[in-house]
Amino acid sequence: MRYVGVNSFADAVDLMGSEQGKCMILAGGTDVLVQLKLGLVEPDLLINIKAIPGVKEISVSSTEYRIGVAVSGAELGEDAGLKAEWPGIVEAMELIGSTQVQGRATLVGNLCNASPAADAVPALVSAAARVEILGPLGRRKINVKDVTIAPGKTSLAKDEIITAVCLPRQQKNSGDAYLRFIPRTEMDIAVASAAVNLILAQDGSVQSARVSLGAVAPTVLLVDDAAKALVGSKLDDAALEQLSMACSAACSPIDDRRGTIDFRTKTAGVLACRAAKIAFQRAGGSL
Amino acid sequence: MNVKRKFKVLGTRPVRPDGVEKVTGKALFGADTYATGMLHARILRSPHAHARIVSIDTSAAEALAGVKAVITSADFGEVDSEMTRDTMHNCMANGVALYDGHAVAAVAAISKSVAAAALKLIKVEYETLPHVTDVDAAMQPDAPVLHANRQHRSVVAGTPGNVVYYCDFGHGDVDAGFAAADKVIERTFKTAATHQGYIEPHACLANVGSDGKADLWCSTQGHYNVRLICAEIMGMDESQLRVTASEIGGGFGGKTTVFIEPVALALSRKAGKPVKLVMSRDEVFRASGPTMSASMDIKIGMNADGKITAGHAKLRYQGGAFPYQMVMMGAMSAFATYDLEHVRAEGWDVMTNRPKMISYRAPGAPMAVYAVESVIGELAAEFDLDPIDVRILNASREGTKSSYGPTFKAIGLVESLEAAKAHPHYSAPLGANQGRGVSCGFWFNFGGQVSVSMAINADGTVNLIEGNPDIGGSRASISMMAAEELGIPYEKIKTIIGDTASVGFSDVTDGSRVTFAVGIATINAAKAAKAEMCKRAAKTWGIDVDAVEWIDGAVHPTGHNAGEFPPLSLAEIAANSGRTGGPIAGHHEGAPDKAGVSFGVHLVDTEVDPETGFTTVKRYTVFQDVGKAIHPSYVEGQMQGGAVQGIGWALNEEYIYGEDGRLQNAGFLDYRIPVASDLPMIDTVIIEVPNPGHPFGVRGCGETAIVPPLAAVGAAVCAAAGVRLFELPMSPPKIMAAIDAKK
Ligand SMILES: Cc1cc2nc3c(=O)[nH]c(=O)nc-3n(C[C@H](O)[C@H](O)[C@H](O)COP(=O)(O)OP(=O)(O)OC[C@H]3O[C@@H](n4cnc5c(N)ncnc54)[C@H](O)[C@@H]3O)c2cc1C
């Protein structure tokens, strides 16, 4: 295995383009290093991107937040503006691992590891976040939703790299929330999870919603029927019941050592309702 | 009961001697020893649950640059004793891989990465065989049998071959007892295999010299036992194998045998160099010993007033790939808490294609007691009786003929139950979706062989060498007992764990025996030293030794007739020892056998989320009779640790096997021990009913605390969720399934 530290994304793209074997990127390394140690991956080239200028920065414009690819969970949590605007995303990221892991783990690493249970991804999908990608043909932007295509697989070409996460500015009267279920209180992998992002109308009812689910399908699901269940409501019992049913209906989980199909399907609905209530209150709604 | 003695040192809480080294990272654990020219070893393990090893081709691995030795079972010789042979074959498969993770070959190389590369070059041809991992399936007549003709004579003829041991304890006539009951409940329970979960993986460094002598450093609960087993496997004299126990990062019974030490020794002998072998966590789960899983039928009869009329337990334990005898402990413990006229406990030990079980804290007791206590709780609820009152009514007391035979001497069960009932926890109000559980538990405790050697230094300090690895603060407790007996401050004493060449044989640190047995040997060694010091004082004064006596750390004349001399302190006698006959020492070797049984009562409140089945442990209090708490902090630590391990066993810990017979959760991510944030502070109440068999009243306290939590948490969860569960762990999917089934 060759280990290279690069000073620009362009160099990373060149290196990956000329490497015959398998390439991996070392962001926080909290997935990569563990997988290396367990012998689960054997890359031929490992590229450290943390010395590239700007990768540790969060910048904000009138339209979006731009989050560098080496910003750790702990750093994300220290950005007061971001936390106030997108508490669901920040909380999702902060759920990852322990204090030690928080010092390293990144949003993009979580996304590109492409686990169906990745904690930061549902909230990013609900927020309609996008990522910026550099490849030999230049830059492009895609929805976070389209990055993961199967467990462990992304849509990125072998010589493409993500250069930033772009998060729209949150609108007025809106709120987001993320909840996961684990059998313990920390240091575990989501058995089911749900993220809800809501915008309220003048009258306090839901004007638009994005509901996504994790760990209940090969990739994170954006559930349109779940959003429809909420729109126009003030989260009355009937709307929540609809939401729960729509979520459960969308699930196609597996039975494994972490949970049964039945359990995951039901829990996804329960979490979606609870997350919807938090998002609703954050948007200024009262229950 | 003994009149309670006043102590100066016992019952205080000095800092443990190994504390600073441990918190500053200086302590040397199993993997922290290095030797010049040391090689690194790795073990190749079977990916199959059960497979004949048709051939192993190691030539490519041997040819790899940097590889210094490759071994298979062909590198081990014959061994006479069946037990040691099984241990050897567990360390290295002999013709048949018996479980997923069973060692089939090992390499020693100049680096870890070369060793890892070499493993991939070893070609093993397997012929897979049918496998069985469930205890009930393994007891079926058509189940694949792991070893033919290995049934103990206790097993009834015609019993399927995987059943290797049977036992039957009790007295009276249970059928008559059930016939007389107002209500009889019969239930079937299942519990999963759990791992001790020690944080330090098995690790050792072996160095076999060209003269055939060897040194071995390892993380173990008993280095004399390691020496015994390894010397036999290696065909060495015990005197030529010196074993040093490292500091130990947890054992809980899991380090009472060997898994890698013979492999490291064999590699070192073949390579002619020191060899270090450290298990990964994955290997610890797959190839060290978890405890047994169980399937159990419990039948108990009770009268409306709460009196138990009879109890019958049938325990079927799954203990992995080799014959073993451990269900006996469960059968003896099952009803030990109760004074019963009619009682019977039967047990079956069963082999399966899983790693061979090894002791885990009160081995065999927690699951049996879980099942029995759960039914007693259900019966108490049936008659609307207070669960503690029912237990007090039926409790074993001094003079009770126990369910397993012996008659109890002074014991502290009723005291523990009464303390629990009077505690504010028991009457505290419960919130919504919360429930409270109570359970008793029991453990035998143990004496065993022990050696202690004590030197009185010329400056009045004391060095003490004992042979039992310190897994719970015992060096502090031993120093305290020496200080109490010698009448000098704790700080003047240094206790170390000697290697096998420095002090006499000592049994393994298990059975909650160390503070009891090493304590007695320490007291006797101190008495021997005191007797010598009396002689020296008498000699100094020129009077008869009968005319002096030891009082509070000094020798005094027995009275005016003996002569008027100012007392001579230990320090004064020690300072003068060079002129009165040379160094002063005391030692004791023995096998104390009056260990006192210990009972405990646990109270727990849980809250269950009715929509997800998530359980939160809200409050937990442990009451336990420890006889005498030498160092109360370390006693409390044992009580808390046992409770926490039991909580894990009750809620989430389990070995999960797939259809293919492979372990699916060989890591701490999916083998879920509780993390700190899962737990409330575990409160403790120490009960002290002295053990008449120990000069200070010590019983032993390390194991009892893991026995009650399974049923206590079980009862609390059932009460909180409004369902009854009969299977551990009570993971959220199982709780939800029960809640949904009730709707
Ligand atoms: C103890 C522990 C606990 C954990 N708990 C959780 C948890 O609760 N929830 C959870 O979701 N995860 C958890 N994880 C997994 C991990 O921490 C997260 O997925 C984390 O966000 C990964 O980020 P990273 O920066 O460390 O990624 P890395 O390990 O550096 O990289 C991960 C993957 O992303 C790729 N990659 C990284 N950066 C880029 C880029 N710029 N462009 C393209 N590809 C890239 C890498 O090639 C690699 O495949 C845990 C891990 C550990 C060790």
C-alpha cells in the first residue's frame, strides 16, 4: 500500500487516475483505519487530504453553507450559526462514535463509507444538501441522495473526489431533526433512523416536508408519501399515524444481528413521528 | 455469630499499590513484554463450524522471507491426561476443526505484517461436516456428535452422544410437594452464551532456550495452572518452565486456562527465538471461552401464604466443542437460596460446535438462578404477595440443609433481604412505563491451595510474595490483612505476585477465593514471623520465650514476673535481627477449606419505551453479605461490576450464530456490553455476617453479584412493559414482539 499526502484536490485526482489498483481517501480515518486493521480493505493507494488548504473551513454565503471535507464532528458542533440553522444535521453528526471519534470523523467520510446506517446522511438528504465533486473533467455538483448507490458503493468514478458539502440556508419557519434507534445509548450503529425537515406556512401548518429514513433499505430513503402525510397538518394524530404508516411501507430492511425486519419497519415509523414533532417545534409550531 | 472484632486497618480504604502505575500507563500487561530478537505470531483459524482437515500445506508460508516457524497439530506430541489433551486440541485443532475460529496452524515471523501475509499462504483443505450450535438441537438423537465415547459415567445409557455429563441434586419428594401446592408454575427459559468481555485480549511472550528451559510471560488468572498445562503439553519438567503473570486487564474466569500459550511455546521452540502472540478482539470472541448458553425447565409449587412446597429444575447447558462439567454449579446454585423440604435440580452438559466454554464469574449459576427467581417472582405476583416477604419466608438460614447437601453455617441472606426491604429504594415511587425487580443470588466461594512468603526487613518494612494474580485489588487487601496482623501501617507493606519460581504453588485466582485463602496464609505467615520476633525479643532480654507476648505490633513481657522491659516494636526487633539470629521471615502453605458462602439481593428499576422496547436502567441497588469487607471500595467495585455484567447479560449481550454455524458478532460493536452512559450509579450496601471459617470473617465477594441481576432486571422489564419474557437477552426486538403479541 502506498500512502500519499496531497496539497490539492487536483493532485488527488491525478494520483487516483494513474493508480492501477484500489484507491481510498483518508479523511478522519475512523472508517478507513478500522477497516484496514480488520483486513476488510486492502487499498493500493491511500491519500491523506487533510493538508489541502481550506478543507477544515466552514464558510457561509447568502445562499449556502460550504463545509470543508476535513471538518470533524466536534468542529461542526462548535459552529453556532450552523447549529442554530440545521440542528438536526449537527446533532446527527455528533451522534457518531465517542469524543475521540468526534475529533476526527467527517460528514463526507460518513457519506462515502456508504453504510445504509450512516447517521449523518438522512439529515443531509432531508436538507436537500449537495456535494461538490472534482474529477479529471472538472467540477460537478450532485445531491447527497445520489452519492450512495448500494451498501459500500458510491456513484463517484474512481478518480473523483468530493471537495465540499453544500448546504442551503435554512428558510424562515423551518426546522429539522434526526433520531436513530440503537440498543444502547452510544457507541452503536443505527438499527433504524429518521430525519425530518419541515417548513411551516403562516397558519402554522406544514407547508412542505422532507422525510428520510436510514438503515431500513440498501441506501437512505427519501419518502415522498411520508412528506405528503405531513403537508397541511399541524401534526395531529391522524397525520402522525399516516406518517408512520408511510414510513413503514417504504422500508425494505434486512433481518440481521442488529434487528429484525419487523422491528426496523415499525421503529422507523415511530422515529419519524418523534423527529417530526421536534422539527415542528423547532420551526416554531406548537403541539 | 461472632462478636464483631474491632480492627485498625481492615475496613479502611487506602490507595491500591498498583493504582498509580495503571492510571499512568506504566503497568505492564500481557502484550507489554518484549525480548531481543522477538518474533510475532499469528494463528490461522477455521472458517467452518465443523470440518475435517484433509490436508494443510505450509510450504509456501515457510518459504516466505521473514517467516521463522510454522506449526500445526503435528508439532505437538502425545499427552497422557484427557483434560490436558482437550486443552491442547482446543489450542490447535487435531484433524477436525470443531468450531468457527478453531486454530488450525500458526506462524512466527519477523513482523506482524509478514506473519499476516504468511497466514494467507497456508493452504488448508477442509471437508465440511454437519454442525450443531444449539443445546436442544445438540441433544437430539440425530445431531452430529462432536466426540464419540466421551460421556461421563453419570450420563444415563442411551442419551445422545453430545451429552457429556449429568447431575442430580436435592432431597425430599418433589411430586408430593407439587401435589400439596396451591399453585404450580412450570416455565421454560433460554439464555444466550455471554463472554467475560475483559478489555485485555489474551497475550503472551514465550522464550524457549536451546537447553529446553523456558520462560513465559502472560496475562492469566493462574500462572501455576498455566505452568502445569504447558509443561505437560511441551513435555517439560515444571521446574524448567518459569511463568510470570503480567498485570491483568480483566479475566472474570476467562483467563483460568490457556488458549495461546502452548502455541507460542511450540513456535518459540521451533524458531529458537522468543515469540509474542496477542489475540485480536475478533479472536477473543471466536476462540476463547464464553460461558454456557442454557435451556431450562423450572417447576415450582407455592401455597397462598408464599411458602414454597417444592422446586424442580432441569438445566441443559451448551458448553462448546469439548467435554466439560459445569452444569453442576448451576444445579447446586439453583435453589441454594431457599430452605426447601422437596427440591431437585438436574443438569446436562452438552457439546456443540462452538468455542469451549470457560468459567465466567459464578460459572453456571446466573442462568439457573435467573430461571428459578423468575418463577418465584411470578408466583409471588400470582398470590399478590410482596416479593421480598416471600423470599424472607423461604430463605435459607443458619442450620438450613441446603438444596445441594451441606448444612449452612452462619449466613447473611435474611439480613440482606431485610436491608433491601428497609432501603428507601424499595419504597420509592415508580413513574410511567417503569417497573421494579428483585432477585436473590448465591455463590459458594472457595479455598484451595495457597502459598505466601513474608520477609521482615531491617527497616521495619515488610515484603510479601504470593502466587495469585491480582484481578480485583487483592494486593491491597492482602497488605491490609498483613498490616492488621502485624500491627504496623499498611504503607509499610509491599505485596507482589511472585512468578512460579519464587513462591510455592497457588491455585488459580477464581472462586472468589483470594482474599479468603491468601488472607489466611498471610495471617499465618505473619503469625510465624511474630513467633520468631517473640523469640528474638526473649533472646534480647535473656528471658524464656513463654514469658513474652505480642500485643499491637510489639513484643511485651507477659507480666511483672517476666521482668521489667520496655516493649520492643517490630521495627526495633527487625533493626536488631542481624545480631539476634539473622533475617526474620514467615511463610505459610496450605489449603484452607472453610470458605463461607455468600448471598446477595439486587433491586432494580427499569423503564421500557413502549414504542421501541428500549430499556433504561433507572436505579440499581446491590445488597450483599461479604462476611467482612477488608477494603470496602474494592468490595463495592465487585458488587457494582457483577451487577453491570449481569445487566448486559439480561439486556443485550449474546453470541449470535448463523445457519452456517459461524459467529456473527465477534466484536464489541455487535456484542453489546453496557457502556457507561447506559448505566445509573450502582448503589451498594455491604452486609457483614462474619464467616466463622476465617479469622477476620472474610467470605469472598467477587462472584455472587453477577447472579441476581438477570432475574432482577427480568422482573423489572416485565413489570415495566406489562409482558412476560422467558428468554435472555431481552433485546428491544424481543420486547417489542412480546408487546405486539399482547395487543
Ligand atoms: C468507535 C466508532 C464509532 C462509530 N460510530 C458511528 C456512528 O455512531 N454512526 C455512524 O454513522 N458512523 C459511526 N462510525 C463510523 C465513522 O466514524 C463515520 O462513518 C465517519 O463519519 C467517517 O468519517 P471519516 O472522516 O473518519 O472517514 P474516513 O474513514 O476517512 O473515510 C471513509 C470513506 O470515505 C471515503 N472518503 C473520505 N473522504 C472522501 C472524499 N473527500 N471524497 C471521496 N471519498 C471520501 C474514504 O475513501 C472511505 O471510503 C464509527 C466509527 C468508530 C471507529
